[in-house]
Amino acid sequence: MDALRSIRPYLIDLSLRENPVGARIGQTLADKLAILPRLRAFGFSNILLGTLDYALPDEPEVDDDFMLYLRDHQIDMCGCFAFTDIGIAQPDGSFTPSPSLLKLQAYGVPNTLHEIYLSKAGMRGQYDLATLFRSLPASIQWLNDNVRGDAGAKPRILINIVDGCDAFAESPETVFSVLNLLAGLPIEGVSIEDDRGTYLPFQVGAYVAAARVFLPPPLKILVHMHAGAGFENASVIEALLNGADGAWGGLPKRAAIIGHASLGELIANLVRVGNPHMQDYQLDQLLPLASGLQTLDENEPVPDDLPILGRNAYRLPLSFFRQQADRFMDLVPEAIGGEYRYRICPVVSDPAVIAGRLAEVTGHPADFFPVEVLQQMIRLMRRDLRAGRRIVYDDPESLMELFERASPA
């Protein structure tokens, strides 16, 4: 707990890329131009603008238009990143930068998450290990020689091992040899992905702890966890406890597959444990900003039952479940820009919840509704279920019909 309270995590926000990748619609140039200042205002100092190492590099994406617009309109890109992949160095020493490297230079983006693959399946069709060992130092040197970083400094280069967990599981010796190489190169650090979200938290923690042996501070270790098996947030916490410096991801939950360990969730959970550094962010905007961005990308509401960020996360079905600001490990919705609301569940909802929902529907204060009527509503819901009648009392019309039935004639 002390470690989680004291850490000032190194976060790179990917709301401009990670979330649109798995969204039904995505973002236009106008959307991205509107989102970037909101991310800065929220408190992110590291923001990824987009991906340059995509398939068919001759066919630009909105990300290209976005970075070109920022460059051409002289909009500050300090702290901004883009994904790139390595160029290839030949045995004779000649080096060919990848299209993504050339674009990074041309667009004026100062920093990069520079992607490599280390598993056999990941490297297949791209390079073998010997080529990677030649090409990785050459790519890093090319970046330092050709890309102008923040305020004219050298670029910040984080080597992202896309198949990091797979590579650790398949051949830790291969990963160790690459990490040992990277430890002596001019980079900011390394990022490790679980790109399908299938590794258990203790496995992720072990991989991070092993990586830390080869990458002592000040080199950074970041993680990015997908939600394939439901471990993602636990895996990030486990990574932090085993030496990771932070994570990258979007603020909302939506991601390349079905979701990821979002920065919105991580920030909320660090608030939960009492981390004072989360006050660096505009926490009163966390819930509305994250939910609003996901709604934009999907053109549909955030799933109701999503933890922390979903509509039902703070709709009480029973007063007993109310989180309290002064209770250990609780996170009240007001701490992240939300508020408690109420949801009628006929099996458990108590008078206070029913009164709260009636207040939402009618506009009257909760204490307007007599306790005797609220208790009779509970009795009627039980009787309806016993009689085989299945009614959604949470719907305003059904709720008011129940209220009328329970009220004295």
C-alpha cells in the first residue's frame, strides 16, 4: 500500500489512438483537434498522437492528417509521442529507416514508442534475431540524429515490446539478451505489452521484476495490458508493485480488443489507495471526460455495468453498497467527478434506494415519499415475483405505477 501511495506513475495517454482502434466509428481530424487540449487540461503531460507503423503506409490515416495539422499550424507538440517501428540494418552496416521513422521526422513529433517483436511468431516475416540486434541500435541512433525532441533535446525513446509477455514465456533468455543490449543504449526505457490480455497478474509481475534487473533506474519500465481474460487492472497493479514506473493507455476503457487497463481506471484506483500525486489531474473531470470520449468513439453509451466508469458503477441497488469517503479502500463517485444515483432491483432495493429513484424520476426530494409507502412498494415487488410477474420497476413508468399501487387510496 505504501508503494502504491507513493508512486508518481509515468503515464502516456492514448485516448487519441488506443480507444479509436477498437471503436465502431473512431475519430475524425476535427475530433482529435478538440480532444488534445482537453487531455492537456486534464493533466496529461505525455500524450500519444497516433500510429505511424501501420499497414499500407502509402495510404495515410487520420493520424497522419492530425500530426501534419499540428506541425503546419505550429501547435505545441511538447510531450507528444507516436508509434514507430525499426528500420533495417544490413550486415554491411547500411541502414534503411522505416516509413514510420521518416514520417516521425517529417511531422515533427518529438518522441516515440518504438515497437519491436521478440517472439518467434512476432518476428516471423519481419526480421530474425540477428537482424534485430543489428537494427535496434541503428534505429535508436537514427532517431537521436534525426528527430528533434522536446524543447530541442534528444527524443524520448521507449522501446515497446509488443509481444512482451509472449516473448518472456517463450524464451526469457532472448528477452534478457535484448534488455541487456537496450540498457546500454540512449533510450528512456522499455514498455511491455500483454497484447491479448491472457497472462495472469503474477506472471506479469514476474516479467516486470525480471526486466527491472536489466533496466535499473533511471530507465523506465511501462506496461500496457489488454482485457482479454479480465485480469488487466490487477496486472497493472502487480506490475507497479514489481518495479514498473507506469503504464500507457487511453483514458476510457475501450481498446483494441474488448478493453484494456485504462488510465482512467488506474488513476481512480490510485485515488482509492490515497495516492496524493493523483491530485496532479483534474479528478473532478475524470468520469465525465472518460465516458464522453468513449461515447464519441462508439456513438453509443458506455456499457452500463462497466466498473468505475459505467453508468451502473454508481447507481445504488442497496444502501449497504454505498461507498464512503472516510472508509478504507472506498472511492466515492464525487472523487472522480460523478455522483450517486439509484437503481431499482426488486429482490434487494431498500426504502432509501426506492426513495432516491423516485426523486430522480419525479423531481421531488427523497424525504417527500412516506416510509410506509416505500415499504409497501417492497412488499408488492416481492408479491409480483412470487406470482410470476417480471416487471422492470427501474423504468419510470413502471416505478410510478408501483408507487400508485402502494399509496393509500
